[in-house]
Amino acid sequence: MQKKIISILMFILLIITISSIYEITLNSQGTSIYIENCKKTNEDPFKGDNILIDNYENHELRFYDKFRHHDINNDLIFDSYELSDPVNVKIRYTDSVKNNGTRGVTVETRYAVPPSSMIIPNQVIDGTVTYNPNLFTTNYDNWGLAVALYERPIYGGITSTTYYEVDAIIYNISYDIDPANVVGLIPIDIFNAYTSDETKYNITNPDIQQAVQDAVGSETNLYWKAKLLHDYVKNNLNYSMKGGWDEAPVVLSRGNGSCSEYSFLYIALCRAAGIPARYIGGTITSCSTCPIPSPPFNDTDFHRWTQIYLPNYGWIPVDVTWDDSTTSDMYFGATSNKCFVTTISGGPSNLLVWNYNCIDSWNPSGDIQIERVATWLQYEKIAPNKPKTPDGRLIGNIKENYEYTTSTIEPGGDPVWFWFDWGDGAATGWLGPYRSGDECTASHSWKIKGNYQIKVKAKDQWDYESEWSDSLIVYMSKTKAISTSLFLQRFFRCFPFLEKILNQMII
């Protein structure tokens, strides 16, 4: 019996020891495991020193600011991307259908359902997409895209307006790709689906075939082939909204095109070169080089760009249109937080055809007028988290230096700067940069006896400031303060008011 009790006590001690190091929880869906350092358990499960193991069938490990793709065949792991500069957004997409005729028609409105981070890593949907009216049903098209549908009659002279609203966090995303690691086989289902021909691509056209040869030459690495084709489109097209949605060979011969036509041509060239490619589309705040307006603001032009599939890295964003507006290639493997994705497709959809965002169909035919607008109701930078309360000496002597330490988390993992306010009219100014989560230490001496409140704020590289930390109240004496032994310091951290009382007694 005694041995059994000892065994139980040892087991309990082992559990307590493990629990002091890690906290392991299962989410409500039963599909994810969070392993958290116990110092971070008060944080969001997607922030801090957390590991999220999810979507095992696709061999993916996801972190709050990283994505690792595990190749089970070659046993390789690559850091694929980094996220930065997160913003909170609220978007309302409105579709108005006016029947200018005299007889009624039946109209079906179809919205592409915006994907979240499991599909677009830099886009996190906060909650659910809400539709008005609340009568939409969801179906899936031939590319696996979720589409919300709503059918109703619209009588002559009547306008019917629907919309959805969505809250999200959008990050800048930038992929770090080593061309030497772009090796191995492409999954056969992806290769077959996204290198096949479609009417807008016409990849067997002699002009498309010749363009691939001219651009790629003898290059065999898929990364460099995709980059050479990106540069070819930049060098041979000029941006124009007048083009419409013509086929890739027409766009190439004309020498200009819209963002959709840039995308069609780049997809055609990639597929003709054996690189899986597809388009993504959505709404944007403004052009790549334009300032972001103050919300609310409307987007009626929208935007389409592309993704390519590279072995060991997966789907990579490429926006030739935005790169063509600058001298850089920053959007080869990157997407801005100005972009909100609604649609991912390889070609014609049985529900959206070649459209993205939204489409309406009606029967019988009639004089129908369509107006669509994406209203950005919120676009707000996310500042660093509130810093930790400064940690340091609670009671000391005037004219002596004491160090105080704090830290914070920047949600995008970007560098941070700290500003200490010492409570006596003095401050440090901005100290940094520090890595997100790293400690910052500053020192100060006070000249006059009294109580002081030390507080800290943080900012990111875009000068977005956090709120002030909770204040640490310290007391500085004219005479030697009470003993600073390790035991007493720890004791007084638990009962700070006792240190102040004792020091008052000896002053």
C-alpha cells in the first residue's frame, strides 16, 4: 500500500512538472493540437511560443507567423513565408440588380466565399461571413471554391440589393524561396488540373509557344522558368483597363491589358511551360503605389493576380500587374495587405464562369443593370501588444541607478521599440529595435525622495504605438533602503506594500 501511495505521488509530481513546462490542449473541432509554453498561456493560441499542428493529410505544420511544408518523400522542411504588418479590416461587398424592363425576371446572385488562412495564409477570417438577406445557401464549384447563392424574383422597375460583410486580419506575406530546393515531383492531380488548357489561355497557340521558348530558353528549374516568364510579361505588356478579358494570345499580340488579362497571359505561359498556375481575385484598398484612403472607401475596379505551384513550397503568389507598375519584382512571391482575396480558380467555373467576387444570372432575358462595390469600412493597423509591467527594484535610494525590464509581442513578428516613462518628467526616448518577444532593459536614477510610477509603451516600424503598460510604483528614499537580499526581494515582490511600510519606519 505504501509503495502504491508513493507511486501515485511520484506520478502526480511528474504531471505537475510537465504541466509547468508545457500546456497541451485540443481545440473544439478536435483537429488541432496546441503545445504552449506555460508563460504564454494567457495569449491567443495563434500568438506567442505556440505550435499548431493541423491539416495532417496535407503534411503541414502551422505557426502564428510561419508555415512549414513537410515533404514526406524527401523528409525536408522549408520555411516558406513570413507575415508582417497585420491590419484589421471590415469589408462589405454589395451587389445591386435593377430590372429596367417591364416584366419580372428570376435572378440568382452568387458570391465567392472569402477563404481563410488554411488556403490564403495571410488572410484570417474573424468569425463568419454574414449575408443580407440571410437566405443564401452554399455550394461548391468544379474547382472546390465555396459559393453563396440566393435566388429571388425582381419585378419591372425594381432594384434588389444584397451584400455580405466580413471581418478579417490581413498580413503582408513574403515567400523566401531557394531555387535549389524547387525540385521533385508535382502532385499529379495538381499538375493535371492546373497545366490543362482553357479558352482564355489557349496554350497550344503558336504565339504562346514561341513566347515560352523566347523567355525560358534551355532553363529547366521551375522557379527560374516562372521568374523568366514573369519578366517576359512585364517587358511585353503595358497596363490598360480598356482591354477587357480577352484570350492570352490576343493580349500578347495587342501588348496591353487589364489585371485579368495580365493574369490570363501569365497563366497561359506558365502552363505551356509545365508550371501549374491559377488565378486569385478580390478587392483592394488602392493600387500598389497609391496611398491607402481613410475608411470608409469604395473599390469598384477590383483586382486579379496569380499563383504558381512550386515543388516543396506549394502555391506561391505572383502579381505581374503590380510589379509592372514599379521597377522592382517585389510581388513575385509576395502579396500586400492591401489585397483581400475572395476567389481562387483554375479557369471557367460552373458557378462563377470567368468572374471573380460575384456574378448574377437571370431568366428570362431582360434589361438588367448591375452595380457592384466593395466598401472597406475598416482598415486599421495592428499595434504591438500592451507591454508587460516593468520589472525591477521596488524600493531604492535616490541618485542610484536601477534597471527595469519589459517586453511585448508584435502580432506580425516585426521589430519593436520601447519608451520608458520614469514618472519624474524624464523618459528614455525610443529604444530599439528589438525582436518581438525579446526583453528591453533601461536604467534610471531619481533625484528627489518619493513615489514614482514607471510605465512603458511600444511601437512598430510603421510608428503604430501600443497602449501604456500597467505602472510599476517604486519608492526612492534619501537614506539607505532596506536590505536587498534575494530572499527579501522575492518576498517584497509578493507583498510590495510591506517593503514600503518598513522603509517608512527606518527613514
